[in-house]
Amino acid sequence: MKAKGKQEIARCAGVSVNTLNRWLKPYQQELKALGMQRNARLLPPKVVIYIAEKFCIDL
């Protein structure tokens, strides 16, 4: 898995970036521990894997 942008992840999930951000809000502590910066557009591979597994997104 490689780093991906929020736009790309949102497109794969079929939602807007704003909706994706709302989905991620309750998981900020876990995402921060995995290396995600607060306003990052490009997400590290560990974060991409976490989001894909948590929300069942086929990347």
C-alpha cells in the first residue's frame, strides 16, 4: 500500500472529502498515533490501511 490523498480515498468510498473528514473525526487519536497530521491531504500508508479496513473501502 502506498500513500494516498483524501480525495482519492473519498472517491473510492463514493463520498465527498467533507464526509470522509466527518467519518474520521471520532478516530483522531488512533489516526494521530499512526502518523496522520491534522490537516494532511496526503495520508501515510498505515493510515490508508486503517481507514480502508475501518470503513470497508476497496482501494
